[in-house]
Amino acid sequence: MTFYTEEEQTQDYLFKIVLVGDSAVGKSNLLARFARNEFYANSKSTIGVEFQTQKMDIDGKEVKAQIWDTAGQERFRAVTSAYYRGAVGALLVYDISRRQTFGNIGRWLNELHTHSDMNVVTVLVGNKSDLKDAREVSTAEGKALAEEQGLFFIETSALDSSNVVAAFQIVVKEIYNILSRKVIQTQENKKQDATWAGNGKTVVLEEDGNQEPGQTTKAGCCSS
């Protein structure tokens, strides 16, 4: 995860996010809709890996999401596995009109955890929600799986734009929130260290008439 201190606010936050899931679940169209507001009815399967960088504003700060679209076809999985490394967010996509793609979510989740940090922020995405008459996976099933695996959940449609922006915002905002908490904790730890060091120095420098030359108090011995 890349982040910068308060003194470097002119720099961007950069988060690597991966799109994973079976072939033809609509990963490339989700990215196209989000990044360029485009949709390709006859889009071809992604070969290897493609990525797009998209800027977002969160709490007045510019965040860059570098979104990687990975090939869902089995024969490309060995090639693309290296691209999971360094990812801090993931959209795990299935097609609500094809139950098999939902059934394979566990496999993709295992692959994601194998090649990336176990703490990667993951959103389970049921895509093609516009295909109401062809639905094979209910919203309740999607929510249940997400709850079981500790994932966020949302249904989207790259065709009519439903919830596409929201899906990416969920993952980016959660990464940002985790990062912000870490930065705040680091700053508080530094303050505590500074206060402790100051207290130690004060104690060490205080003259004690009953203290033997060269002797220090326990409070002054703050290094190990």
C-alpha cells in the first residue's frame, strides 16, 4: 500500500485494485463503464492483464485507483497470478444469470488470498442485475456468501450503469479509511514516544541528593 505523510499532501494516494472472476461475467465492461462511461455489447475476453488508472476525491484528497482487469480464462491464470501481488483491493465478480460463476467464487477467493495480502479489501459483485428474467442467483444468496466470507456486497449492471460507481467507491473508500486509521495511530504513537522521551529526559536531568554519581532512575531507562 502506498501512502504519504501530512507533509506530503501534494502527492497522490495510489491503490492497486484487481477485478477477478470467471470469464464473461462483465469485468471489462464494469471497468469501461466506471473509467470511461462506456459499454461494449460484443466485448472480447481479456487476454492477460489490462489496467486503467482512475482518480477519485475522498475527504478532499485525490486518490488514484489503479484497476487491473485480469483474464478469467483458465489458460491465462498462471500468467496473471503475479499481478495480484501488491493489490490492496479487489472486486470479486460473478454473473447473476449464471450460477456456475457464483459457484466458482470460492476458488477465486482462494486464489486472491494466495497471491495477495489476506487483508485485501474485497467486494463481492453480482453483475448483470439488468437480466432480471434470467437470474439464477438471488440477492439473498449473494449477501449470505459475502457475510460468511467477511466481504462487502453489491449488485451491479455495467449495461445500465446501476451501482457501478458505488462498487468501486466502496473498495477505495474502505482502503482509504483503513489507511487513515493507520496514519492516525502512527501519529499518536509518535506523540506518545515523544512524551515518554521528554519525561525520561526530565527525570534523568533532575538532581537527586540521595542518588549516587552515574545512577539513573528506572523512568529514564527507556531504551532496550
